Amino acid sequence: MTIILSLCIPLTAFVVGFLVLKSVQLGLRWQIQTAKQEQPTMEAPLQAVAESIVESRQDKGITDLMDEWVNGPKESR
């Protein structure tokens, strides 16, 4: 158990450090691009995630299904 815990702590620190580094890099790049009056760009993986979120929000079937599941059928409201 101690060995697993001693391996998880550095691994978690590495992953968090990487995410912080990438977020700072992205924020600085966006700040430079907006200062130059350019349209900020995203890297390919981030663009794919953003597009999938937009597509999922446009799909009303999932939204209606979740609404019915949380709030119950529309007839009983």
C-alpha cells in the first residue's frame, strides 16, 4: 500500500504540473493574439473537444431526456 501511495503522489504532481503549464501557455498565447487584434486559435485537440460540446448542446434529444429524467414527465408538472 505504501509503495502504491508513494508512486501516486509524484505521478499526480506531474500531471497537475503539465496541465498548469499547458493552461498558462494557452492563456498567454490568447492574450498575445488578442493584443495583436487577431482571432485567438485553439490547438487541434482542444478544437475537437469544443466542437463536440457545441454539437451535444445542439442535440435537443439528450437535453429533453435529461430534463425528463431529473424533473419527471412533462404531464405531471
